[in-house]
Amino acid sequence: MQTKSFPLLTEVSENSDDEFTTPRMPSLLLQAPQSSFGSPTFNHASTLDKEAYQRTARQSKKRRIPDEEHDDQENATHITESSEGKGACLQEEKTSTRKRPCSDSTAPDAAEDKAQQEVIACIFTGLSKEQRDSFYRNITRVIEAGLLMEHIQDQPFSKETTHIITNIDGDALRKTDAKLCPRMLKYLHGMISGSWIVRHEWFVDSINTRTWIPLPHRDYLIQGDTQFGPAPGTQTRREIRSRRSLKLFASSRMFFHGTFGSSGQRAFTKDELLRLLRDGGAETSQRRPPAKRPPLSSSRPVVFDTSAKETLSAREYFSSDRSFLYVSEDIKPWEVPIDRAAPIIVCDPTSTPPGPLSALSPVDSRIHGWLRDHQAISLTWLLNCISCSLMGAHDIELLYGSSDEADLAFAREEMHRLSQAWTLWRNKK
């Protein structure tokens, strides 16, 4: 993928270091009660401190996330101080609208429907200690601004998540103008689910303006991650997938080969990866596929990346006499002619040598040589597919189309920009 290799262990699994260090709290929808003039009302000038908020959360029943067919409207839990000023009380009031991820998030006109307000379901990831502290300092301000928010922190990811709030990497910002974040587990889930992935400043600025700032907004959207680099056009591809219900790994069968996470505590575990791929639409198995080589497609994809040296079919690319064992992270995700109808072997690069076969020891040849009979890819290459929302050369045709000349021109321009960004980022490393 790049001149300077980034090992798998740099792509950390999200553990307690990435979560808030305070006790777990149930997911709550927060909104200030409205006065007769439509503005937030509080009985005292003092604000609701973090301790009162946590005490209220522990006492309240954990809210059940509505079924998907009913999630457009739900009761909102209101938090306000009691008249005695001895803590917070909960009230059930009003209805709210949960915006679907990667959709037009313009709030309904207040004159048409004052009762309906947008509710976001957010997850925080990759934040600094100062930014985590800022979240708690701003809890009361969320209420005072009349905003609705559900903070999901009881699980790595939820299909109801609408926003993932993360941090821009400072080292990457010195190398490029693009806003890049760490490639962590929640980020990857957000990429395949269609959630908005935004800078922490979006959360703070929304509170200051007393409304969730509509997205997409170029000042707040994350433009890539520190592993893949800048990924121009990815937001467009994710929106196309969301509109057409096209999951990134749809119609693919993936098998695991390697140890996956056993060599380091902060590496992605096999269970985490299995869930990630399944959420992306793949069928997964930890068992080795049949020894008989399945037939691969002989159709060649349409050429969109003019920098590519040649276009091969899956049968030609993954021929059994190839020199490499599996596709490494150095290969662009959109250059490989993946055949989704045939098994895909996902290899752990920390425990599986990439080849060539002639350089392997007799022991390694017996253990890993069978990979040449299948479509074998590196896990890091697969994660790069998530980073740019493309898996294989045929995926470009699926998203952009290839019959209309205007579509072809747009696709070529998009792939040219992406290819340029890929090369520039790796040269800077």
C-alpha cells in the first residue's frame, strides 16, 4: 500500500482506552422542556452537573431502540432540574425524527412542524482526553440548546447510529490538507453502514448554534483515515450505496486464514472482524474452503483508472501459477478483479507471508501454499476497500455505470482523483 508499511497492530481495536472512563450509562435522548414561548425553561440558574446526570441515568430504565420500521418517530426523554434543585427528573414528551445516515439531514421547517425535531444517535471514537472531557462539559448545553441526542456506548456499534464523532490526526494534518482520523473499529463500522463521520468540532459548533448542523458539510466531514490516506469521492460512493442499498461486501463469501489478533492485545480480534464483514454484507466462515479450485470469472472490467498498467480478469489475475500468495496492501483496491461468486480468502499479514512461493520455506509452503488455488487477499487490503468504499474493479461499474458516456467520464475523473491521492499520500510517508 505504501513505501512505509503500517502493521496490522497499528489499527487498534476499540477498548476501554477509547471509551469514557466513567461508569456505563444507558442510552438517553436528551431535550430541554419547552416554555410557552418555545424556548428552553430551567427553574434555576445552576446547570445540571455531570454527577446529577449520571445519577439520573443509573436510576432510569434503559431505553429500547425502536424497530427499524418504527424508528422515524419515538418518545423523547426530557431532563430538567426539579423545583427543589435536588437533581434531575425525567419526563416523556413530544416526538422526534431520527435521520437516516448519509441522507439529506435538513431539519423539517419549524413553522410546519414544531413538535418534530431531529435526533442523532452518536458514537465517539479516537478522541483525546480533552475532547472526552469536553463531551461531559457540554451535556448540559445540549439540553439547554433544545437538541436531541442519543449516546450509544454499551456496544461497539449499533445499526441505529447516525453520527460517529472522531478526532483529526495532527501528524497527518501536517502532511496533507485532508482531514484524516485514526482507522479504528467504530470508524470502519461507520464507513460500511453509511453513518456520518464528522470531526469533534461539529458537535461543539452545533451546540453553539443551537441546531445540529446539516450534513454533508465540507468543514466537518472526515476525508479519510491515517492508514489509507485521503480518499476523494468516497462520500459520494457511500451515498450511492445508501440510496441503492448496495453493501460493500454483498454477494461475497469470505474465509479467514491466520491468527488475527492473537499477536497483540490491541489488534482486531477474529470475532470483531467477523462482525465487521457480516455488517458489510459478506457471508463469513472460519473453515477452510474446499480444495477443488472454483471457476473464476473470465470477464474483464471496464478500465476507469487510466494509470493502471493492464486490465485482467479474475481468472488471469488469480491464476494458480501466480508469484504472490495473496493481494497485498500495496495494490489499489479498485485494480483487483475480484469475483464475488467465488470464495475469498482473507489472510492475516502478521502471520502469513505474502510470497513469492519460491522464497517460502518448505514448512511455510505446506501451510500456506494452498492459497494459490483461491482468491487470496490481505486483511489490510480489505480494510483499504472499506476506507475508499470500493472492493474490486467491477465495483466501479456497479456504482457509476458504464453505458452512458457522461457516467463514464465522471467515473474516470473520480478514479483519477482517487489514484492521485493514493500515490501522493504514499510518497509523503
